[in-house]
Amino acid sequence: MLISQPNEHGVLSEGHRELLASRGRFHATIKIALCDDGRFRYGLDMMYSYGGFAFPISIHDESFDSLAKARAAAIEAMLNHWPEAFPSEPASVHNELRDLREQVEGHLRQPSLF
């Protein structure tokens, strides 16, 4: 993985991207960068039919000494920020979020290839 250099706002380009979950055109993805201090930082990207969120990889965020630790922390952060469907939203949105979340949780239960 190449070392990422921050832009003028401290945002890093990704060196590693992992799709954790997908359903149609909706997804949950983590992005990880190797910084010039030898540590790893992560960003998140999640999109579903009624919303989503994205957090860039920032030089100012917590860092980790290995890709595996950054990956595990990114998955935990993804789950901590997981949106809840409103009761008024269609059942399809509830099912979509549940299915995507189950896929993401599956990455915590199985060993990583990294």
C-alpha cells in the first residue's frame, strides 16, 4: 500500500477499499490509508435508498499500527453510525438496512484476509 499524503484540509486518499455489504446499488464500504507516520486511518461510506453517510479519511483521526486493527475499528465505527429506518418508511427500506447490516456484522465474525 502506498503512503497517502494529506491535502490542504488533512484529508487522505484511500490506499485500501473494502466493500463490506451491497444490495443492488446500495453499499457499505470502508476506506483505509497508510500515513507517512507508518500508521493507518480509516474512512466510511454507506448509502441506502433513503440516505447514507460518508466520513473521509483524515490525518486528524485516530490511527492504528496495522491494517487489521484499522479495518476492525472501521467496521465497528460503521455499525455505531448505522442508520435506523423511520417507522413511516416502507418495509423495503427496513429490509434493506437489516440485510446490509447483517452483511457488515458478518465481517466481524469471520477472519480477515488482511
